[in-house]
Amino acid sequence: MAPLTVNHSPVENLRQQADLLVQRFKSLQIKCDTLRKERNENVRTVDSISSDEESHIGPIASESKMPSMSECELEKYRLCLRQQSSLLPHLRQQIITLSDSLHPLNLWHNPSSQLDIVLVVQSEIENTLDQVLSASDVICPELTDPSFPINDQYLKELKIYRLFGIFHAYDFVLSRISYVSRSSRALILQLNLSTEQYTGYGSIASTRNSLVYSASDALTRIDSVLKWLSASEFDLVQDDIQSEWAIPHKHQINLHLRDLTGLINAGTLPKEHEEYIRLEKTLEGPLSEPAEAVAKLLVPIFKLCRLFFQHLQSGRGIDRKLLPIFTHMSSEQLYTIGALPGNIDGQLDMLLCGLRNNSPAYQLGDDVKKLKQYFADAGFLILLHFIPIISYIPDFPTQNQFNVWLATWSTQLNLAINNVLNHLQHVQNEGEAVPYFFFFFLLP
């Protein structure tokens, strides 16, 4: 007897396709979220490094004593090249195809053929992502915070600073592919293609928009990985200073200046003035006369901080193709420059808090000195390692012009800082009660 053949109707076949896709997208979403959690547990912060490990780091080696790349490092280098040349470009194109295929109109008019395409591309995305993450595990097996001092400048393209950036860029890719999977699954359910019922909220249009946005963001994150893999250290540090992480810090620097000048001017404002009311609610009102004298001396420092980042972000005219991929800096030194916006934002905030909280003069002095040291450390590294590699290109400041600007800026900053420190020292020498001089009160 011939075996019994069961012929499924087109509708049943369609439901099976959709059910399979719903399950696959759910599985991929869970997979991305789980991998993110597991990978982040392997990142070692400065606090997690033992004193025994620290003692083995040793001083920075001279260039003549730098070891050559090991076989493991060469394998990492080869995998980095493979990521750039094939894996990531393929993943990028697959996400574009997925987003285009999951258009509601196409799914309504040709549901079966469109779901076939989505099934294929979803499988390709998962397969490519597995290869990408497998390579990533070799490139970034266990990472240490780049702010920790370590002798790695001989590693060239494989310094911890770059690997740390690659690792976190991959983390964002996983996050966005998780969002893409969630939106794709929701869209199929909302179109009633699956036997599973949709229990969420929102319209088909809003889900489609969410999918398009998530896919676009995933492409941006893939481009970020590609940049961390291939860009020069000059570009990476400059991008760090202009990144979405740094932008809020630079914005805060502007706000700190606004708050400082607002506090100084508040004494001249009537109580019903809008700015006076804002200051009274957020910054505890105007300053006493002695505190106002210190605040006025801080204004040039705050302005010079803002000017530094405005000037540093200007990169017009640089032929980036001529920049070397790596410098002779260690990861800690690269981090020192890249973390400058956050450090300066923090110090300016500390100074404002010190004024508001009646901090003693020596504490304010220490905060000013720390701000000065942040700029000194980063400025020295910029002069020593970055300025010499900037090409001489028309319409772009030459090395000498930038050196002159930085020297002039540094001189102005030092003068402004010395004015504050001398004033605070004068207060202490006179034996005055510092809390009295930094007492805030609301004007009657």
C-alpha cells in the first residue's frame, strides 16, 4: 500500500512558515540578550584586578624592547581583516534585505514568497552573527578596562583600547539585532500570518517604523565596529571625544558655565525674575560677596574648558587616509585623551558643588589642581603623539600653528588657575574662617 500523503492547504503552509519565523525571531532575540549578559560578565574593571596581577604589569617598555606579535595575536589580526572584508559587510546587507522584505504591503500581496525570503535571510543573519561572535571571542577573549596602566603599545592594532571599543561596539550590534528580531516577530503576529496571537500594543505602522529604525541603528552600529577595526588611533580618540558618550559631557560644560555666571549675576536680579527663581530652586540662590569673588575668578577657567573642546573637534582638511593606524601610546594613554570630556565635566561639577556646599579653600584648590592635571596629561600626549602625525594640508592648521594655539591656550589656563589658587591662599593666610566666606544665603 502506498504511504498516506497529507496535502496541506496554502493557508496551512503559510501559517507554518509564519509560526517558524515567529519562533526563530524569538529565539534570536533571546540569544542576543543572553550573549550580551554573558559577554559583559567577562569584562574586568580596574577594581577587579588583583594587586598580584598589577605587580606583573611592569613599566612601559622602550621601543627597542617591544616584543613581536605572537601567533595568537597574528590570528586576531587575520580575524579582524576577515570581519572587515566579508562578515560584517554581509551582515549589514542581510539586515537591509530583512527590513525590506518585511514591508506590510509585500507581506499582504505575496505572503508566501515574502516569508520564504524572510526565512532564508533570517537564517543567514543568525549564521553570520555566529561567525562574527566566534571571531570576536578570539579577538576579545577577556578584556581589561583600558584606564588600567598596562604595557601594550607594542600591540599596534590590537591594543586593549581598540579591542575594548570593538567589544562594546559588538555589544550594541547584539542589542540592535535583538530589537530587529522583536519588531520582526511583532509585525508578523500583527498581520495575523501566524497561529500565535499578538498580545502587544501599537499599530502595524508603528511596529514597521520600529523595525526600520532598529535596522537602521543596527547598520550604524556595524559601521562603528568597522571603524574600531580599521580607523587610526587619531580618529578613534577624536571620535571618543565627539561620541554620544562625550556629547552630554560637553553640553554639561556649557551648562556649568551658565550656572556659574547665573550665580554671579543673581544678586543683581529681582526676586520675581525667572532666572532668580531657577537659581533659587536648583543652585540654592545667589552667592555671598566673598564667594562671588571666587566664582568670578573661575569664569575664565570654565570658558577655556569649553574653548578647548570646540577647537579640538575641528578636523577639517585632514587627509585621514595618510594617518598611521597606530601610535606608540599605550591604551591607558589613549584613554586619558578620550576620557577628557567626562573628567573635565566632573571637575567643573565638583567646583560648583564645592561653592554650594561651603567647601574649605584647600578643597576647592585641590579640585582646581586636579582639573589642571587632566589637561596637562592629555595635552602632553596630544603634543607628543598626535600633532607630529597630522599632515600638512592646505586650509588646515599646520603642526606649528596648532602648537602655538595650544601653548597660548595653556598659558591662559595656567594664569586663570593661578589667580584662583593665589586668591584661595590669600584667604587662608589671612586666617579668615573659610565657611564664612563660602556661605550662601537667599537675598531678603
